[in-house]
Amino acid sequence: VEAVIDKDLGAALLAIAVGADRLVIATDVDNAVVGYGGPQARPIGGIAASELRTFEARGEFASGSMGPKVDAICRFVESAHRPGVICNISDIVSGVRGTSGTRVVPDHHSPN
């Protein structure tokens, strides 16, 4: 049987199962971006999970790249009620600290 494992979703499910305090998804870009590739492109810093889901529903994130990361981080935040971060692997220490990347919080917390 051939199968593809979504590493981002796998990480989110594992983090939920073990009760992680935070999920950090490291990638090769600094942030998730709204309007990626266009003249109005803007990186997302702090954001509530529901707002990030709204951008996702609008098709802002490509299914083969940022889309799975956004879905996974939102699943973790929504289920665990803990923060999550998508950040550049070169900034992983500040990502873990919550000072870089796209910082996603449960809806009842301020994203900044």
C-alpha cells in the first residue's frame, strides 16, 4: 500500500496526544503570508486561530506548501487551547519563544 504521510498534521496530532504546551512548525519561510506573490502580500504575525481559518477558507494558502501547515497549526491550537507557531527553521529559537513567525493563539487570547 502506497501512502503519503502529512508531517504537519502528524506533528499536530502527536502534540495534542502528548499535551504539548506549544507546537512549532519550522519551514523555509519566515511567516504565513496573505496575498502571497501579489502586490498586497503581507506576512501574518500574531493571529487568532479563527481568523487564520478565515484566510484558509478564502484559499490564501497553497495546498502543497503553506496550506497543510496552517491546517495543522489551527488544529493544534483549537484542540489543545495552546499557542502554535509557523516560523523559519533559522529562527526556531525565537519561534519557540513566540517572538518570530506566524503566532497563532486560541480565540480567547490576544494574538500580540
